[in-house]
Amino acid sequence: MGVFRKVELLKDYTRTETFQEESEGRKIVISIYYPDTEGVLNKNASAMKYMELFGPCQQQARELLKDIGMNMEIINTLSTSISDRTFQSKSKRSYPVIIYSPALGLDRDMYIYNIEALAKQGFIVVTVSAAYEAMFTVCPSGEFINQSEAMRQIKAADYTDLHNLISIRKKDIQYVLDHLSTLNSMDKDVMGLFDMNKIGIIGHSIGGATALDLTMEDDRIKAAILLDASMHLYIENEEKNNTVPLLVLRQKASTLESLSNILQEKLANDFIKGQEALFQNWNGYKSFLKIRKATHMSFSDLPLYEEGENLKQRTCEIHTCLNELISKFLLEHLLDQGQGYSALISRVHKDFCEIHGSGEEIL
């Protein structure tokens, strides 16, 4: 099965861009991925190469990725099963919706390994940009938005600035959810396509912190998945909702000892404190797993761009594991379909293990 993508530029005129001197409405670029249920792509083989995802600004994206050390020869070999297309589905069914919030600096569509897998499982995936925060944002008009200079100065220990970014992202996602509801009720080509009663959210790094915060505030979110989320930014609040099914996926450095080797002491301590607090405070179903070979960026496409066949092979294995865990979790805990996730994690696996809030393995 192929996957269709529709890119839209939204503007929230009730807010102004934080990182722009000029006063203009907040720009939110989204990609809506949905399954090719009629098999159109199988007939005309019109799927895009990976770099075509960044059209119509492929050249600017190519130059920027090359400048930060990505291997363009490798990227040029990557393909997708995605085709850009306006909504033309003849299906009268509704599809559950997954919102995707990326890591700091990453483009919204740098998670194709998982986006494609979810769309082929029957989910609509909506990726939400973080304009002026990401390394670049491509608008469908051809505007290429670079990361702002102010963003380049923000560090992992700048808690106030990072919480401000989370606040901006939450409002962006809520605006997108409102937009999807409007499309569902007013656009004749889309009407009823989105199942707004089955909305999940996935976030990576600061996108994970955003997903967690939004889940506790917005009851439209019915399941949440955190990909190595920025747990040092978690704020305990007993008044917030914490009964939604939650999956926390962590990299191999999941304990204080292992994190201390890659983070400053205060950050490592705050990270584990946040992780333990979330483990203790979450009242709904929760599952905390460590992906044994994963690093922080393994939860994105980024390692696929880098040198080394061994790294690429390891990343592909990690992505296969993540796809299975994520899809089975959503099928069981968002769609109430079977107990595939429960059965999967009940067995011993070489690729992942259950962990406590401390990050230690549950034996």
C-alpha cells in the first residue's frame, strides 16, 4: 500500500511569530499523510524520493543538510512510498489521527520510517512544523524558513526558553486539531475522513515533552507516545489529566549513571527526577521501555543520512522494533483492538526491555 501526503500552510492570526521582528501571524506548516486505499500508487508508481519530501525547496534543503555533515549520496538513495496529492479518497470510512511533534531542530517529516508504517496500518498522520525552531521549514508556496538566530542560542539547560517553546508548540497543535475538525465538517473532499474521537500523539525529545503536556491539558488526546522525551522539562501538576494510555520509549542511556556520561550533572539529575515522577504520578495505563541499542536520534530518520553501513543497518533494526511497538500500542490502547501490545512486551526481547522510573530494567 502507498501513502498520500497533502501539505498545508496554516496561519494563526491571534498570535505573532516569536522569532520574527516583523509582526505576522504564526505560521504552522503541516503534512497530512493518509493511506492509499484504492491502490493508485501501485498502478502508476508515482512515489517520491526522500529528498522530494522537501520540495519545492529541495536544493536549499540539500545544501543545508550537506553543511551539517549529512551524507548526500546516502540520502539520494532513499526512497518512499509517498505521493503528494490533494484529498481524493473515495473511502467513506473515518481514520484515527496521529499528531507528530518533532525534536528540537528537526523538520516535521524526518520520521518517515514511522509515518509510512502508521499510514499503511490505517492511521492518518499529521506532522506539525516548528517554524523558526527547526533547521528549516518548507512552505508549499516555496518559502524556505531557516532556523532563527535566537533559536541557535538556546541550550538544553535554558529551562525557561524551552518551556516557552513547548507553550508555542502546544498552541500550534491545538490550532491544527481545530483545523482538522473544521475540515471534517465543512470540506466536501474530506468530510468525515478524520476520526476526531481517536486522536493519538507522538513526540520526540522536546516534541515528547510537548506531547506529554498537551495530553494532560487537552482531552481530545486519547493516547500518547514519548520518543526519548525531554523529561527534565516535565512539571508535576496533580490537577492535570494523567489517565490517558502512555507509552514511554527511552534510549539505551536511561539511568542516572548512563545519562551522566552524556549530559551535564544537573541535566542528568533533573532528567531522571522527571522520569521517576512521571512513572509514579501517571494514573492511567503506562508502559516504560528501553530500546537497547538506540541513541537519542535513533527515533528519527537522521542516522540514515550519516556515514557507515553498520550505522544504517543498526538504525533500520531499531526502526523496525519501534514500528512494531508503536503500532501495536496504538491498536490496543487507542483503537481497542486486541492485546497485541500486551502480548509483545510480556515476552523477553533482545531489542527492548521494560524499565522502572529510574531507568533500571524490570527483571
